[in-house]
Amino acid sequence: MELDFKVSEWSVDFVFQRYVQFGGRRHPEYFFAMITRDSIALKCEVVIPHPETPVRSVLDRWSDVGLSRPALVVVPDTEQDIIDAILYAKNTGLELIPGGGGHGPFVPITDKTLYLDMKRFDKVVLDTSQEQARISFGGGALTRRVIDVCTSEGFYTTWTNSYGVGMVGSVLGGGSVSSMIVSAKIC
Amino acid sequence: MIMDQLISIRLITAAGEVLELDSTSLGEELGLFHALSGAGHGLGVVTSMTLKAFPLAALRMKNDEVWCRRVTFPADAINLAVEKYMQLLPPKPSQYVLLMFAREHVISTGSSAPIIILSSLYYGPEEEGEQASRPLFDQVIVNNSTIHSETVSTPLSQMNEAWASFSVHGEYKDISSAWLRTTPVETVKASFQQYMQFTDHYKDATRSTVVHATHNPQKHVAISQTLEGEAKYFESRDRGTCMLVMPWTSNPETVEPMRVFAKSIKALYRTAQPDSDLPRTFPNNMQADTQLEEMHTLDRIKELKRIKKLWDQSGVFWSPYGENR
């Protein structure tokens, strides 16, 4: 599939700085690309896998079932990056899949996928100032972090039995079995 | 379920709009909030979520530890294992009973002999846990040298350690499940036979497991009778057991046989359910070929497709409810 972007000389230098800044992996299979203002500006990290790159080097998911190389991986820092990525996917006919913990083997990742890696949205905050305590977490937060933040303050909520499952994904898909007991105690 | 603790969601839609949704949202936004509670794949990009949290002290667990009585049976003690499992049912409200088929090396550096692990977990005072787990202290277990039994207390914060080895990334793993009202003795024994046959035949799949996770559905039925509980997208509140098949292989050629195995176990249990029970699973455990009718009622499928079309006209987000399914 043709990707409609240009990499000017200026962009390559800028890209290299970002590459170093993010401690990028030093593999010849990767290159970071800045999509210039001629199309949509994506200011965040973008990885376009080389056709020969093994998918495991591009994506780190729980299971290899149903997994093949995505068209590109976008790692947003801000909500604007996500909005830009959605627009980019629409314009190029790609299907956008947000990834949290990577534990959903039923999510089909193909060469028409724009994989939105939510790992930078990992903030977890416990607020016990109100009568009902609440735990807030970002789209890429993992179960482990939510467990640690809650229990270190003497609180709990319901979560799945795996540290690596993304909290958001587990809620969107119906929760989990291990949360049944704790859930029943609360209500 | 986790969704019953959901307070709010912050979401970016296909149109690039940022929405803050909660139970006070109105009209279509409220409908979207409910769909996100259990059938939320592909409706937007969630940037943040807020759940209710509760003081650990309210669970009244000694040292905030979950109490557990665990008994590991060799394969030839399957009859006794199933008998003890049945004696623990229905579980008490704070009790969680797990019956697991595995091969020994999954829990220790042993052989790959098939084993049955029966655990009774209690999220409350120790004395109540012991009382609820009486059958697991019987002489027939304690006096048998081939059966290993132990009582363990684990801080709630560390309960996931036991599953850490299943969480490693890589290789071919899957999870499929069936919500069941009943687990008859003969069906459980027959499924153990199938499990042994599958893992005996496919030596690269000996880390596969089958887990029957049983809780008391009473409180969950009560939740479903509230307006808010009823609005969430979850259909199996009145079924006490989730039977999970978790095949695992390092060999891509075993992926198709492992799918066949999982389907076969699910079908075995489903023929043993009342005729009026529709087959049920939930989205997190779906397969590529799972029919929507297995996860949601027909009315809800219609509604989810409508919601999908409304909030993502062009279908930019992958979804089980999109037009191409």
C-alpha cells in the first residue's frame, strides 16, 4: 500500500533527533518518519515496519494468534496526536486499533491496521477525598499499576487476574471472571 | 463485573470529538456510555477511565490477605476431585471455587503428568473461609500421600503472581469461555478425559489449561435487577460458572487443533445445560469466528450496530459490530 508522505532532508535530521531522544531501537528494519504538513501532521512517534520485519519486533502482544504486521504503529503522547491519527487512518483507508496491554488475541491486526499504542497514557491516580473513592487510569494503563496504586493506599477495585492486561480493554470487553467475587462484595 | 464499578469514561470519537461520559450523560451519549460497559470495542479511543474504589478493610480479611485452601490431585483421583468440587457448590457469597486441569510442570518443575487443582478462595475472615471449605480438610484428602493439600494466605495485591507465567508474551495462546448454570459430574469427568487426550497427543501444547471458575450469582442477579445494572452489556449474571479453555502452543500447526479442542469442550458442557439456556460468552473471550448471538441478545446486537454506525459512520475503528461482520 502506498503511504502518502514525504521525508525531506530537514525532516530526516529532526527525525533522527526524536529517534535518539526516545532511545529508539537501533535496528536497520526501523525508520521513524515524520509525516509533513503536506498530508496530516503526526507529531508523535510513528513506526513503519519494513516488509521483511518479523511482526514480533514491531508489536509486543500477549499471543501470536491472529497477528501479522500492521501498516504502521503510532504512539501518541497527547489527545491531539490521537485525533490526528484517526484522521490519517480515515484518509488512507486504514482501520485504527488502539492497543493497551495487548492481551486480546481476537483483535485482528493486519496490513490494513493503524495500531495505536496507548502506552504513554499510563497515569494512574487514586482520589480518596470524596465519600466514594475513585481510581482513574489512562487508556494504556496496565492492571499491575492499578493494583499497586490502590493497594498501597489500602484500597481495591475490581481487576483481572493478569498483571499485563490493559485495564481499559478489560472493561470494554465485559470485565473478567476473577472480578466477580470482589465485585459482589462491593454492591 | 468490573463494569459495575465504572464511574466515567473519556473518549475520542471517530469525528475527533472528546467526550466525557457517565451515568448522567443524556440521549445518545448515555447509550454510548452503556455500550462501552461490556460491548465497547471499536466505538472510540478511550484516553481515561474512572472506577469506584473501596477500602480493603471492608473485606474483613486478616492482614488484607485472601485465604485459600488448595488441593492438587493426580489424574487417577479425578472422581474424588470432582466429588469435592461438587461439595463446595454453591459457593458462599465471599467464596470463589476454581477447578483447574493442568499438567504438573505448569505449577512446579515436575513431569508433565496431568493434574487437577481444586482451590477454594475466600475474600473475608479466615474462620469463615475454613468453614466454607470444610470438604477440603477431610481425611480422605489429608491421609492420601498422592494428594497435596495446603492452606495459603496471599495479600490481595499479590494475587496475580499465581498467573504470572500465563501472562508472558509470545507463542500461540487463546482464551475461550462458556457461562454455565451447571457443571454435572459426568460432564466434568468427560472434559478431563478430552483434556488429557489433547495434551497427550500434542506435546507442544502441554501448557494448555481448563478452568472452571465458580462464584455465587445471587448478588449479581440483584445487580441485574437495578436500572443501572440492567443497562450494562452483560447477559450471564444468573450463571455461576465461567468455564475457560486456555490452549497454549509453541507450534503454529497446533493452532487449528487447539481451536477444535476448545470448541469441543464448550460444546460438551453446553449440551448439559437446560434447553432454555442460550450459549453465552463475553467479548474479551471471543474468537475470530464467534457469532454476536453468543455474546449479546438480538435486541442488543441491533442496538450495538446502530450505535456503531452512529458514532463511527466510516468504520475507522475495528469493531465486532461493524458492517463487515
